Amino acid sequence: VALRKIAAEIGTPVYVYSKSFLRSRVAELRDAFASYPTQICYAVKANSNLSVLREIFQAGTGADIVSVGELERALRAGVNPLQVVYSGVGKRDDEILRAMDVGILSFNVESSAEIDNLARLAKARGKTITISLRLNPNISVKTNPKIATGLFSTKFGLVEDEAFELAHRVKNHPHLQLRGVGCHLGSQILDLSPMAEAAEKIVAFARQLIDDGHKLEFIDMGGGLGITYKDEVPPSIEAYAKVLIEIVKPTGLKLLIEPGRWLVGNCGVLLNTVMATKKTPKKNFLIVDGAMNDLMRPAMYDAYHGIFPVKKSDGREELYDVVGPVCETGDIFGEERSLPHLSAGDLVYIRSAGAYGASMASNYNTRGRPAEVLVDGDRFQVVRKRETLEDLWRDEQF
């Protein structure tokens, strides 16, 4: 389907996702791990559109969630609750109770306080629930510090001594069953060495617990495998699988992984219309109708996204700072980008916008969030309507 056709019928800005790319990505992931019992739990936060989720869950994939909202989205999209793991350092009572009631696979525990709260709520419900201990291995990865989660300086996970003490505390507990251990190092990781190091640590800790009499069933190695945004060369999914399987296999425990960005990052683009160009003594600005509220990553993380014209170049190239209309100097999609000479009404698309794009969008500057479209061969369907002005204040009272 031509992007021009989508823009003409739906308007811009609009997220455009490829169903065929998504399906091939899920199949590639499943094939890579086919040699060992592995449960894939897709990180719903990466892209939580119901149609995207349905495509992923129809392949037998589970979900990694961090809120009751993500749980409900996953359930609506057809996930099997027994393939859901609940992560995050702060889980409200109502969120925990809902997850207990639907019977999820496991709660990933990240603090002593959480253990106490889970025990209290499980007792009140008269249930016995499965938990997994998330360790913080204090391993550095080469990624943006804002998405590195495996260091002691972050809020995530348990140090090993504390985790062992908590394991001892819940041993033979009437309402808590410790069945897993795991970790998550961060996101957009391009080197398998820290992943291997983390896996070795988790396996060693799992063996300690097994020797102590715990009946573990799985090791959860989280997600984090990176993708190409510019010129990065991430490890192949086969190499990633080989590293994890070789380390975990001797334990005989099931492997859990929580991919997000790798599955959906390059399945989508953000399509925009050029509103105007503007020259200053220092800059040549290309102003598009999409903005930082639609795609936050460049402003929040200084993240690079490829920006391309829909029309073919006539040979004239210019350097542009591609910006949106939001009232922030940081509303920049890309600086000093070489693009054909563009004018108002031309279309440009921002690549690699399938992960942490629409799911992080906001209504800043009282702007409606973009529509989302799913392309299937020569057809497309709107899988999320563009927000109207009425939508923006529908729930307010004064």
C-alpha cells in the first residue's frame, strides 16, 4: 500500500505498521528458540495496540506486563493468562488482585516489601500464587543510561544476598510458590557479552536455590536485544538464542524471554506532512505535523530515527533540522538531515517507529494522538482512530 494513499485517506500524522513484517519477526524468533523449551513473553509496553497484540498472541506468544492496563489489553487481544508475567517495582493492590484472579503465570518480585504485600493479598484471596525473583546483576551495558536497568544505581531488581534471604523466607509458604529467577539488563543492547554474563549469574543463583530445596521451573532472562536505527549491527536472533540456550540448558529449567523492541521496532513508521520550511541565520528547518508528543524518543533519549521523503529525489539535496509544531525547543526529530528539497504538502516518514512510539504518545499542547494503521498486503485498516478535540476533554469536569 502506498504511503500517499494512506495519507490521503487517513491524514497525518499516522503510524503505519506492517502485518507481514510482524508475522515474519514472530516466526523468526520462535524458530531461533525452537530447540529448547522457551516461553516468549512480549513486552506489551513496546507497542500495546490491540491489533498488534493479537497478531503476536495468535502465534502462541505470552506477555510481559507492568500494569493492570497492559494486562487488560493483553487479555482483550487473546493472551493466555498462564503465559503472562507481571514485572515492575510498583504494583497496586487492585492490579495484583486482578492478576491473581485471572491466574497469570508469575509475579516478578523486585523488593522485600512486594513479597510481604503479595503474601498478604494472596492470603486474603485464599490463593497460592507463583512468584519469580528478579535479580539486579549489576552489569553495565552500552546503551542509553535511561534504559539501562541492570545496575545497582537503578530501581530495578534485588541484590543476590537479599534475594536469597527472600527465597528462604518464602520456602514452604502457604500462599507463595517460588518457581523462577531472572533479570533484565536494559534495552537496545547490541553486545551479547553482558547477556551471557548475566545468564551465568542467574544460572548460578538458580542452582543455589535448587540445592536449598526450591522447586524452580524457569529462568527469565528478560529482553533488551537491540535493532538497527541508523548503522548499528545488532547480533542475529540466532546468535542471541544460542548464547542463552547454551547457558540455561544444563539446568533443565524452562527459559523465558521478554522481547519488545526487537519484535515491533522496525514494523512501523510515523508518516508526516510537511507544514512549512523556515530558514534562520543558523538553521534550515523542516516543520512537519508530527511532534514530540507523537514520537517522544528523539526528545527524551536523543534517539536517532531515519527520516525519508515519500517522493523521489530530483537531485537537489538540503540539510534540514526536522521539527514539529510543539512549543518546545526540544521538539526535534532529527538534526542536519540530508533530504531532497521539500515543500509544504510533501510527505516524510520516520522509520523504526513501531516500538515506544504510539505507546509513549501524549496529549501535550492539547494535541490528539495520531491514528494507527495496519497494512496487510494491498489493504490497510485503521486499528486506532485519530483522537478528536472532543476526545481530549471528554472526561474532564468543571
